[in-house]
Amino acid sequence: MSLIAAGNAAGRGAGGGLVQLLTAPVAVACAAVAYLASALRLTAIRRTPAQPRTVRGRHTRLRSQIAE
């Protein structure tokens, strides 16, 4: 069994236990809050990449850009 398969099995079991423990409406509300948080984080991503910095009118080297 791979680690991913074990994670899927454990995650589904934990989800079922959470539904039994908190009741289904609370579990659905938790999922909705998680989706809302994800959407808010996605809106924080820049749409245009930052312009490369120049040093004294010259473009920076590729090695220094990769190092960032």
C-alpha cells in the first residue's frame, strides 16, 4: 500500500468520524469555510508577474533570478 493510498483511506475514515461526531450540518459548514478560505487565498495571487529588477540600468543575470 502506498503512502497516498493510506492517506486516502485514513482521510475518508477521519471524515466519516467527524460527521458522526459533529453531525452532518456542522461538517458541511466546516467544508464551506475551508472552500471560502481557499478562494480568499487564490485571490491574493498576483495576476501579472513582477518585473525583473535592474542593477544600474543592466538586467539581472539568470543565476541571480533563480536564486530568488
